[in-house]
Amino acid sequence: MRQAAGSEQQTIVSSENSSDDAQRVWDVVVVGAGPAGASAAYAAAVAGRRVLLLEKAELPRYKTCGGGIIGPSRDALPPGFELPLRDRVQAVTFSLDGKFTRTRRSRHTLFGLINRPEFDQQLVEHAQKAGAELRTGATVSRVEQHGSAVPDRRTVAVVLQDGETLLARAVVGADGSASRIGAHVGVKLDQVDLGLEAEIPVPETVAEDWKGRVLIDWGPIPGSYGWVFPKGDTLTVGVISARGEGAATKRYLEDFIARLGLAGFEPSISSGHLTRCRADDSPLSRGRVLVCGDAAGLLEPWTREGISFALRSGRLAGEWAVRIAEAHDAVDTRRQALNYAFAVKAGLGVEMSVGKRLLTVFERRPGLFHTAITGFRPAWKAFVGITRGSTSIGEIVRTHPMAGRALTALDR
């Protein structure tokens, strides 16, 4: 039924845009084929629009990422998507800089673990099946909304590094935390963190010990933490802390790996990545250009979890890019862009606001978090609910006055 409706809509769009076809004008061009970009391309293609998805690398490609798929990520996946899970987590070991270790278990799966190359590739394939066209090896140097490259006010020029210019009615920037599209929009950042990670192949006996269990270590640097995520015969081990603490972060990772008894195993990949969190007043659009995911600085500030934010904001960006592509003047374009911003802020923005408050408290009192989550049943129950997707940190603060008052008291 959906396919038939989509085909009918495609016919209408094609007839409406016959002049566009002659000029090779796309309805929506999405820059970046990560979870945000693939989700945006899927949403726009399902609506029957002509969608081009651009990616500078060849797929599949490695991304520095723990690869945890929590409930909100699972729920934001396209219909029929089967997660390429490497493990299902039912136990979490917590430690405070290597001390006071305690493992908590759940009868049900808390979240799943994936490898990003497989996951991202599968998302892109879903977007292609919905009708989006993919071009890899295409690096975008800039976008233009005025000037000689732009034939009219309803068109955006996407200029590639090799000089080729593509035209679109709407553009979605999903090109990561160092986004060129984000720079065009004017994204402002409030928080930048450095994540370091190692993919460590381990013997079967070691892998078996970690199966179904992850480790979260509250680190020695304010606001830092480390993780071990098992994925079959490989352990993903990483740490994250504020940018500017590069040497200390590197030492933390080295000490963390040694403490775990993994120093004797050679990593197959060692990588680093900056995560960027938007300021509250940062724009999410400029003219006919939207940003989402890391390009918009959308992630949870305390845990720096970004996959669910990428999937959810990408879907919203794709849906509103369709509306912007249909807009006939600047007023309607602005209205649709504001609606997109409102949708993002009403959901993800609330979670980010609470996450920023949690990070502030966590930076000062990590021991309090460790004590609560390992010894206070409601805190563990909240952790389980958040990871499984039955609630969110914003919902907990909104519906549990005691939680809100405790957070406010700790803020002070």
C-alpha cells in the first residue's frame, strides 16, 4: 500500500518538476551517509522525492564509535531493518576509576552492540531501496544559496571538491562533527569532547568472559568515563573526556587497558574522534539547508550518546526537507525550517538540556553517580528504562518531582 502511494506521488512529483529534470535538479540532496544522513535520505525517498545521498568515503568505512544501540535508536530504525547485532547486553559492570567494582544484571536485554561499518551500510541500503541514489567518493566543498551558480531562489547549489555543481530544492547536512554544511548554517558549539578508542581482538576464552556484559568506568578526569563493549572476538575499548585534556585522556586509555589485563593484545584499529554539542541558541537551518546529527551538534551531553540523536534528527530533517523542497517562497521556506527546529528542540532538545545538567553534576561528584546506580534501586531502574527505551532522562525529570528537585539541589 505504501509502495503504491509512493509510486503515485513520484509520478506527480515528476510531472511537476519536468523542467527540473532537464536541469538535473534534485528535490533533496543529503550530505553524509552516516546514520543521520541515511535516515534523512530514507525519509525523503519514502515520501516519493528525488533524493541524492553523497558520501566522501567508500562504503563500508570505519567510524570511531562504541556501537551501543539503545531503545530510542532501535525505535527510530526504518521498518524491516534487522540490526546486525554482535552481542546483546544483559549485565553492566560499573567502576569508579577502577575501584568499587560492581556488576548489575537484568533479566532482559538492555541494549545491543553493533559494528558501525555494517550498521551504516545497512542503513544506506534501506535508503536506496526506498529510492534514494547514492554517490560515494564525493566530497562537498561548499553550498551556495545565492550567486551565479544558483539559477533561482528555490535552488541550492552543492559544489563538489572537483568543481562539479549539483542543484537541489533542499539540502540536508549530515556530514559529521566537522561539518562544512554546519559551518554554512552557522552551528555554534557549547561542548567539545575527545574520544579515543581501540578495537582489540582477543582469544575465545577472554571473549567468553565478556559475552553479554559491558564495563563502564567513571574516569579520573572531570566528566570522563571509559567503556568496554564486547563484539564477538573483539573488544571495543574507549574513553572520553573534555577536549584540552588530550595527554591525560591518552594516559587514561592506556591505564584503563592495562588495568583490564588487555595490554598484551595488539589493537586492530586505534582511533580518535571529537564529539561536538550544540549551544542552546545554535541554528538548525539557513534558507533551504538543514543540519542534523553530529553536523548539528546533536547528542546527549553527559554520555555523549549520538546514534539515537542521529537517527531521530535525520528522520525529522528528511521529512522537513521534503516540505522545504515544496516551498515556493522564502516565507514558506522559513516556516518549514522553524517547524523543523521546533520538532528537534521539543524532543531531543529537552533530553540535551537535562543531559547538560547531569554532566555538570557528574563532573563534580562522579562518586555520587556510582553509588546511586550501583546501590540505589530506583537509579538502576532508571538506567534500565533509558537503555531499553521505555523512558528518557527528560521524561524521568518531568514525571518524578523528586528526581527534578534532587538534580536542582545538586546543581547548586
